[in-house]
Amino acid sequence: MGDGGLRYKKRRVFYFVGLLYGVAVATIVSLLLYRFIQTLDQKASFQQLPDYDALVQFDPEREGGHLLPKLNLDVRGEFGAVHFITNSRGFRNDREFDYVPSPSVYRILLLGDSYVDGMRTDQEHTIGFVLQETLNAGLGKDRRVEVLISGHNNPANAWYYYQEHGHKYHPELVILGLTIGNDFISHNYCYGGLFPEIGENGHLLLRKADSSLGPVSLGMLVLLPDAAYRHPHRGEWIEDEEFRLRRWLAERSRIFGYAIPPSLLIPLNRRRHVYATDVFLSLGLFYQPGMPEIRGVYQDMDEMLTGMHQAVTTEGATFLVVLFPVRIQVAQKDWDLLARFYALDPDQFDLQKPNRHVLALCERQGIECLDSLPALRQWYGTHGEPVYRTRGDMHFNEIGQRVVAEHLAAYVRAHHAQELGCSLE
């Protein structure tokens, strides 16, 4: 073959490779363009759907909780629409409940915030629904569990609700879902317009604040001390630019959802300027050796849990506290990302401090308590699948809610088998 034929073959190979490269580039660009248009369509459809704040009215007087009654509609989920149903009294259940359950029913009253009532979650994926289905799967035909899902802005509202309304439904087991961080801070104090006082039986009761006293402050804008941050270094400006890029991507696309620190939800916080008592992270709870303001928060929580325990047991029911951790406690990479974002010194934080505090209190007071942190860590470590929602959201995704519900069901079976009517075998 002559030189001309060889050059001709080389040109053909070059053109063919170029064509393949061009097709590949065009395909990638088309996919990115399609995803971009799809994201715009999703945003447009999301904006037409009601969001969680349109479904609640933080009123402890509502008989089923803070969810609006008689809801049956599609609302915003994480990636699309989810279905939301409440009954005529505001429980997130698709059936009605008499005050007195039938003799064959083991009734559970599940109280808590948006973790419990299922923000951005379909009806059948909520913790309460999965708990009910899991427990019923182990029972015979003559015994049934029903879980009443009652949403509340904070634990104090849940206590007041049980005191005024929840006990009327005669639950055998009252479960309070306690979100580490948010629930410690959001009811700080005075109980969100509720005040404790000693009742005739010598136990604490909650009373609504006298409106003549004026508005009750719920906020404590306390900054973390300087010792909470690591020493500056020359390359910090690179981290600053990196997280500006992460924020920009998070605001415009869901593609980068798991690369976004949860701090994006807190506009007041910035690098080396972090509030210890914000309602999403509440990093002051984890700071060691501790802060005077945070010691007061812990004392308030101790009083609240003790008072609610007395209220429930006085009615003849069992009180169980379930701890819901925040995502920085479960996934090390989430904590590492957040620490870099704020320039925190990890050695100044103990991520299990709040859990140990509540567990110790419950042991002293004889309160049943289940920490779901080990179960979530085990799942994440084994499967590597996220248990929280994307883009720094602090709520469980469907996997996280299922893991917690199944862990809770195993606890109920083990500790309340006789009342439940099931065998441990």
C-alpha cells in the first residue's frame, strides 16, 4: 500500500474518532439540557403544590394535633408530589378514632414534630404508619395495633395536648419523638406560651400564658464561643470559595443535593459566626465543656420530660421517649462537611452529649427511652444509603423513617409483648 493509501486510511480513522467524540459530546450536552429543563419543570410544578407550612396551625388546643383536619391532597415532597391525609380531628390517619378503643386494639399515641407527622412524606411511609404495619404483621387476627399520629410544634405543645386532649383516646402507650437539637431549642421557653405550675395532685401542669403579659419570646440568639473554631490557615479562602459554589449549586439544582451542608438552611450563620441555639442544628448542645445558656436548655428539657411522664402515668398509660438524631450525628461525612464550612474545631464538640443526657435523665426518673442513633448508624454503615433528605435537609427520608419505625417496633415487641398480645418467639 502506498503512502497515499495509508494517509487516506488515517484520515478515515481520524474522522471516525472525531465523529464518535462529537456524538458523545452532543449526547452529554443533550442530557444536561434535558436535566436542566426537567429541573425547571419540577420547580414550576413544586410551586403549584402546597408546602408543609400550609398544612399546619400551631395550636395546642386542636384535638388531633397541629395538622389541619380533613386534608386529602397532594403536597410538596422531596422530588415530586406526595399524598397527605388527615382525619376530621387532625390526626395523620385515614380513618376516624373513637375515644375508647375496642378491647382487641392496642392503641399507641405517637406525638412529635415534623419528623413524626411526616413532612414531605407519603402517607404509607411515615414512622407511625410503618410502625403500625410492622407490629400488626406479628399479631393474630384477634388482635390489632392502631397508631394515632399527632403532630406538634415542640414537646411542650405535645405535653399540653396530651394533658388537654390526648388522654381522652385512652392510649396504652404514649410515644414522644424527641428531635435532638430542634426540640431542645424550639420550645425554649416559656414553653412557647405555656407555663408549668403545681397541680392539686402535686404534679406539674401546663397552663396557657396570660395574654396580658404580652408576647412570649421563643428565641435565644447566642453565638458559639471563639474556642469552638479551629485556628485560621492560609488556604481558608479556598474553602470559602468552595462553599459559595456549593450554595450556588444547591439553590439552582438538585443534582448536588448530598454535597450540601445542612447550614444552608440557616441564613444567619456564616463562617466563624454560628448561633449555638438555631432551630436546625443547635450546635451549642454538642459544644463542650458547655455554655451557661445551654445548661438552662437542658434543665428545661428535664423538667418537660419529667412533667409529661407524670401526666401520662397518672392516666395509667406508659410513656416512651424516642430520640431522633440529626444528620451530623449519623454520617461522619455530613459532620466533616459542616465543620469545614464553619471552620469548627471537631475536638470541641461531643456529638452524643444530648443523647447521653436524656438517657441518663430517663434512667433516673424511670422513663422508658429508646435512642435511634445506633440503628441509623448501623444501617448507614452497612448499606451506605443516606437516611436524610437531600440539600442539607435535617429530616429523615423514607429509608430513615423505615429504619426508625422498625427499630421502634422491635423495642415495643420486646418490652410490651404481654400488653401487645404477641409472643417473643
